[in-house]
Amino acid sequence: MSSKTEMSAWMTAVLLAAAALVVPAVVETESGATAYALTTAPPPPTPIPCEPSTSPSGTPPTAPGTPEIVNVFLNAVSLRWAPATDEDGIACYRVQETRGGVTSAVATFGPNATGGSFALGWPPSGVAFVDHELHVVAVDTQGAVSPASGSVTVRIYNDIIATPSPSFPQTIHCQVVYRPVTWTGGMTATIEVTNTSTTPVRDWRLTFLFTDPGQTVTSGWSATWSQTGSEVTAAAPSWATDIGPHQTVHLGFNGSYSGGDSNPVQWHLNGEPCTRKIVTS
């Protein structure tokens, strides 16, 4: 370059050429209106709204699989389900609740989802728990809605329960002794349930809550065991349906966990609270 003026002109030309790579190009549409489009990348696809149509075209999707409870922690719920199929393509999945004959959506997930997490409302003040009946529907790209999946019931416990009035103290007639043994990914627990009252407990049913995600009962003995979310139930076997006054029954379970393995809480016998004693070796 022979002069500062020529150098400045050359730098200006280079900057203008570089700017041209990212400045939007002007496009004349058929109607004469001016539209802008970046020359460096195509525009993003138009999102498909996940709203059922009142007059959809085509065949509705098949029903998703009945949702399974993956985890319930406080009021946070995780579900999973088998996907639906549809010739027009799935636009979304909607988790819905039916209460009092009215169905409403509680969560919406993308077209490739086979599960997800969401929050449910807390029970009203003073109410111990509320059961939520949930199911899943699929919506296709034409707005057609699938038949509802089977339903699953999720129980949400109140995080704050009103303390009983001091003038009416609650009498505890059940005592539980819990003896856990844990190892990496697994656990075994023996349980002693004592009726400390002077009357028999008929058709006894023991319940408790796991507190860590991933805690699961895999087998058990001396009771009929079941689990819904974090709540575990041990129901009386046919050969020992009653617990007599001051009598103790012995039962237990094997389980697995991923993450923590805290001791269960909220022990109840036929809906009445029990005192709990933890014994570790």
C-alpha cells in the first residue's frame, strides 16, 4: 500500500464484505411485502400447537400405554408410558386428571416423550392426603385426540397436618419395631407390629412411606405386600387376619433402591398412627 488513504480504503472494503455475510437479505414476496431472512442459516421450523381440534382430519392416534408411577416425592410426580402411534405424527402428550366428572390437563410433553415429571396441588389445610386419578392422551399434528390411556392413582400427602387439640389427645395403640439391613442397591427389613390396645385389630393393614426416590419393595413375607408411589402396604394374610390385644406379628420385606435408603416414616395400622423404633445392628 502506497499511502494511509489506500490502506484505509482496503480495510473498509474488507469489513463491508464480512458484514455482508451476516446482514439479512431482503426478499420480495408475491404480495409485494418485504420479508427478511438470514443468509447464514434457514429459519427455524414453525412449532405445532398442542391443542385438540374441534374438527380434526384423519384418524386419531392410538391410545398411549397406561402410565406407571416412577416416583412421588412431596407433590412432585414422575410418570412413564408407552408411546402412541399416528399416521400424521404425534404433536404432544397431555397428562390429564379426572375429578368430580371433570377432566383437565395437568401437564403437556413433547411428541417424543414417553414420560415426564410435574407437580400436583397440595391437599387443603387439615386434609391428610388427596388422590389424583391421572391418564394420558396423545394429540396428533391435525389436532385429533387419542382415546385415553388407562388411569393411575397418585396420592399426595399434606406437608403440614394440623396438630390435634390438646383437649383431645390422640391415643396410640400400635408400636412398630423396624430392623433394616442395607447394602449397595439392596435392603432387607424385619418388622414387629404390636397391638398395645385392649381390643383386637381386625383385618390389619400396615402402611408406611419411603422418603427417598427409587426405594422399592421387591418381595415380602407374612403379609400381602403392595406399593403405590412411595406408599407401601402390608395387608394381613388369610391365615392371620387379626392382631389380638398386646399381641405382636412379625413380617418383613426385601427391596432395592437407587440413591438414598432412609428409614420409612408415617407408620399406620388400619389408618391409626404407630410409634416407631429403629433397631440397627
